[in-house]
Amino acid sequence: MAEAQFRVDYPNSKTRSSRIFALDKKAAQVLQQISEAPWNGAHFLTVLPAKDGKDATDAAYLRLSHPDGSPADVFEELRHADVVILISCDTRATGTAEAIAKVAFANKTMIAGLALAEGKSEGVTNEVVASLRPYASVLVVAQDNDFVPAMLTALRA
């Protein structure tokens, strides 16, 4: 392969600053399992249920936590983020996805979506994809939750 001579043989000098949001309980379980692995500056965040039980559509009302349970602020987290990754397997998180996307768009931050399809019907998976589509420039369906670390690695999380 002649193209191989043009490859750069050293890693990128700048670490990517990724923010990975679990938008629902199942996505939070998947992230909890992988958050202890070594990542390149990635912050794993779980969107907690609103106190009134409704999906927050305004970022100011989002309740977020780090894997250790400490609270997080969406505006501070996204201030220096290079990429936002929204992970969901539930269509009820649409308002939350929109709230995060508004902040990311204001900061000119790319958004990727990852729909978790393991154990879901095709119809439900299509609904999850449709709920993330308006906000993500990259959208992937993971048929197996073991695919999540590979996807995050591909996005240099």
C-alpha cells in the first residue's frame, strides 16, 4: 500500500475532551461498567431523573452526576468539550437530549448519538434513533452493548 508512507506514526498531540451522557437508566448501567477503563480525558455523566419525574427540556434544570455520584454541571462540562456523545435506549429522553444539544450547539461542539438496541424490538430501536437524530451529526445503533467501548474508542473518547 503506497498510502502507508503518509501515515503519522505517533498519537495526536492534543487529547480529545469527550463528554459521554447516559440519558436513561439502562445507558447509565452500560456506562458504569466501562467508566473505570482508561480513557483519554472522557467524562462520563449520567442524567438523573428530574425531581418532578418529567424529562428536563431546559439545561438549567438538568441533574447530572459523575460515576462516583458527585454532581456535575452541564454548562461547565460542555464549556471545553470537543465532542458530546448521547447514549440512550429510551425515547423518553428526547427532551434531555434536546437540552444538552442546545448547549453543545451554542459551544459549537459536535454531537454523536449511540442508540442501544440490545434486547429491543426493531420498532423501539427505530423510535430511539428518531429521538436522537435531530441532535446528532453521527448516529450509530449498537446491537450489542459490548460495542459501546469500541464506538467510544473510535471517537477518541
